[in-house]
Amino acid sequence: MLVANSGDNTVSIFTAGKVHGNPLLRPTKVLPAGKGPSEICLSPDGKRAYVSNAQESSITVLDLNSLSVAATFEDKSMKRPDGCVVSPDGSKLYTAVAGGNTVSIFSTADGKKTGEIKVGNEPRRLLFSRDGRRLYVAVGDEEFVSIVDPVKNAPVGKIRAGRDPRALALSPDGKFLLISNVSSDTVELVKSDTHELEAYMGVPRSPQRFAVSPQKELLFVIGRFDNVVAILDLQDTKEVGRLLMTLPVGRGAWGMGINPDGSALYVGNTTDNTITLIDLRLMKASSFAIPTGKSPMGMAVR
């Protein structure tokens, strides 16, 4: 598990494990990043991580086999790089340039910028459709999600959203695109095939991040200002999207990740400089927080 510590320009690496069946995290290594690392995305094969450095025009590339810095992708025109995603074939890195109103495209082989896509004011997060034919980009100031054709490198449509759309995810069955609206305190369920709105749910304040549990068919949503994680039902019933419960976490929750086996959820708390570990078997947070670097933000789990 990786955590971008924006306050001290590092990435903390933890190893997930269990003691007597209970999930735990062991600190493994701390690597340097650029200024203000904020978001992390992984290559499809899990061998590399890409860290967006929000306070400079760069992406730090980490080798997850050797646990070392492998390269730095730089582009002076890239202002405030934010969310990122790697193409399904692993050949391209797409980065939302929040201060430049574009998505920058880099070759993962050599770090060269190969293009950019104009999508609107303040793009923040990105997500590929399951078939890789569409790239979704949450455009914060425009109140829509841009639908991009990655072959043409051009927008081909829009999905209407609330104020400041941010987190993006797909439901476990792939039927719905999930969109969080940070300044509306809502989550939208949009049909993946038609992009029509299915449901619109209120959630705790400032839903910054999503994590999906395919095993339990649940959506976890951070409520940053309420210091909670909300849990929504994603089962394919008439009640899809129903709020089930909330769990307390630390102060200023921002980043979140989930174990591939669905056993544990990790939440980074920017104010406390800690990680809250939630045992998903019991739906209960650990009694102790795990220290990390200053102001943990983006997280990634492989």
C-alpha cells in the first residue's frame, strides 16, 4: 500500500498482513517524491506507481519491485497535476492537469509527452471504462464528467454532474458509473451504457474519495468534514445506492484504498498524519491509528 505524503514530499510504502486473522499494516520504506505529491495511480501489472506532484510540473515514477524511484516525467506546461490513470495496455499515462484545464498524455516507456486533451476547467480525476474505449474525466468547475475517446484523444460527450465532481468508480457489475460531487455532498449512479442518471444520493460532507468492494457489493465514500466513511449498498436491487451506515475515521480524511481480497479498508487522515485501518469482516475501525508522513493524500493498493 502506498501513501503520498504531500506535507513532506515523500511516499510511504506499507506491507499488508494479518495477525491472528486481524488485518495490519507494516511500514516498509519511504521514498522521495516531488513537491506536494497528491495522487497515485498504478500500472495494470502493478509493477510501477505514478505520483502526481501538485506543486511542480512533474510525475515521480516508482519501481514497486525494487522499491525505488525509477524516473521523473516533467513538463513545464503542466500546472497542478492531479489524478492519473494508466491505459489498459500500460503504454500511456493520463494525468489531469487541474491548473491547465487539460489531460496530459505521457509514454510510459520513455516519459515523453505525446499529447493533451482539452476537457474544461479544473479536471481532477480519471477512470477508464471496462472495455477501455472511454476515458471519464471529472471536471470540477464545469459540473460535468467529460467522456473522452482515447483513440481520437478528444471529448465525445458529457455527463451532467453536481457541484465539483471528483471521485469516479464503477460498480462491481459494471452497470453503473459512480460520481461524487464534493460541493453538493452527493453521489450519482449513472448507467454505464446510456450515461443516464439512475439515482442521486446524499452522503456526509465533502465526499472526496471512493473505494469499491466487489466481494461485498459495497461503495465506501469519504466524508472529509464529518470524519467518517459512509457505506452504500451496490447490490443490483431497487435500493441500489442506499446508505447503510457510517464509520468514524481520523480528522481530515482524504485518501482511501481497499485490499484486493476485500478484507481491509485504509483511510488517510491529512490533519492527524495517520491511516485508519478498517476491518471489513467486522465493519469496525482498528483501535489505534497508523502513523505516516505529513498530510497524507492519495493512496494506492496493489
